[in-house]
Amino acid sequence: MPFLSLGNDALLEVLSFVPVGDCASASAASRALRGSTTSQALARTRGSGEYVLRGRGVVHSLATAFGTRPWATDEDPSYGTHPMVPRQLKVASNVDGCWWNDDPDEQKTYDELGKSFKWKAVAQPLYVGTDSIACGPGVGTFVEYELPFQLRVGSFQIGFGCCSAGNFRDWVLEALNPEQDATADAWQVLFDSGGRSPWPGLHSAIGPVQTFHLDAPFEASRFRICTVRREVQCFHIRSFELFGAILPPWSL
């Protein structure tokens, strides 16, 4: 039972084949495969070599323990059941300066809105509802994602909530250089939108997920989407995802 499609994945060293003697039936082969996937040899091998993500990105992988369990959910009084931020993923945000700060009709506290914004920023699939905390913040607004390991990222994706996606034109993807201290100068721009929205002309509908490829791979564990140049633009980031290779050492 070959696993040639794994390429240079560390799993190939362990899951190279299931012995013919263990394939007398489908159930026997399944038991043998489960034994291999839960073995100490596999655990050691997975953590000692890089793990190339294929098909799914790192956020989905963290949320599902690399496809071995369902994405955990929670309840929100406004949105019902929704996907939770993966436990191993740290999400930080700065969305101060919104136009609605003095809106007397706002019933939720700023902290509650911030918590809602964080799960929406990684939610899959996209949610129709917008979040007022992200309507019209100023330059320097960001959402940051910190992974529990280094990732050699080659591409990323984002979607957008159903509010002014066509105006989301001035933003960058940045990574914190692991060889420098966490200062403003240590953040390196990996992608610049160049004043163009991924969803030109779209204003009252969901911005479908778009994938962007970097000019060159970059290794880091902290990444952020940040607004630049324009004073005001909505920031309803959804379905953020990173694709590349997880670097050792790492574990589930």
C-alpha cells in the first residue's frame, strides 16, 4: 500500500507500506494502518522532519489535529454555533479607532466584540454577519496569528465579511523575523496589495476566499494582516490560512 504522494513528507519514512501479510482483509489492513499511525516511531519521525501541508493549511491542521478530529465549535448568542480558534493558535488584534465608538445602540462591550472578531478571522466557512468593531478602523489595524512552530510559508488565503470588501485595498501580510526582537522594524512585508482590492466593486456581499502566492518562501511563526496608507477601510478578515511546510521540532 504505497504512500508515494507524500513526496518528501516525514510520514513517508514510517507509512511507506503495510506488509502484505497484514492485508488479508480490509479490516486487517485498516488495523495495521491505525497501528502505524499511532506508533511511537511515527510520533518521533513526524517531529524530526518538516511536514509539508497539502490541500489544507496550517490553521485547519491545528484546529483538527492534522485531520484526526472535527474542528471544535462554540456558541455565540448572535451567530449560534461557530468554529473556535484552535487552542495552539494565538490570535491578537488591534482594531481601535472605529467610527462607531460612541454609538449608543451598541450592546456588547469592546472586549466581547474583540473576542467575536478573533474567531471570525479564522472561521471556515465564511460567516455572512459583519462585526462593527472592524468597520472603519484606522491605519495600523491588524490581526496577528502566532503558530506553535516555525512555518516556511509559500502562500496564504483570506476571505472578507459582507461589508465593503471592494474598499479593502491597502493592506499587507507581514511576518516577524525570528532573528530580530519584536519591534516595528522586525516585521517584514511578505505581500503588498498595491492599492488593489481582491474583490473590486464588491460592497454588500461576502468576499470569497482568495489565495495569494509569495515571491519567495519565508520562515516564521508570527504573521499578521495589517492596514497601510489609507486612513479608513473596513477590516472584516475571514478564513485566514497559511500554506507551506512545518519545520521541526513540532508536535500535535
